[in-house]
Amino acid sequence: ADQREQARKLSHSAIERRRRERINDKIVQLRQLIPSCANQEHLHKMTVLQSAIDYITYLKEVVSRLDGEDRVHVDLKMAKVPRSMVPKEVEAFTTQFSVNNKT
């Protein structure tokens, strides 16, 4: 029974370690997407998360300001960008987060 308990603890520790590693990897990816954090090393996770919240809020404000007449100019600019110039990782999200889609 003692050996089984130790094996269970080791298994749980390994699972928890992998979970923390995945979270840390995602924090690093998020940091690289935020202009205020992209070139900084050794930021606290909370700083990265708060910066992400601030940046997303800012982007939402920009998108809402683009509603109306300005939207036409953005649509024309986006229409001129060939699909091949859009990175593969972004291409899947271009329709989902396109400025010209109303949600």
C-alpha cells in the first residue's frame, strides 16, 4: 500500500509539472504577442496577464473607433493584402477576428 501511495504521488507530481510547463509556455507566447512585453525578459506572470488585459482592451477600443466610415478604409487596405502574405498561424483567425465582421 505504501509503494502504491508513493507511485501515485510521483505520477501526480509529473502531471502537475507538465501542467505548469504548459502554462509557462503559454505565458511566454502571450508575452511575445504584447508590444509592451515582447522585448522584455523575466517578467512576472501577473505582469504579462495584466498587460494582455490592457492590450486587448486597447484593441477593442481601436476596433470600435473603426466602426463607421473608417471601416471602409480598413476594408480596402485588407483587400490589398494577398493571402500568401498572411502568416499561416494567423490565417485561420483572419475571418474570425476580421474588422469587417460584425459580432
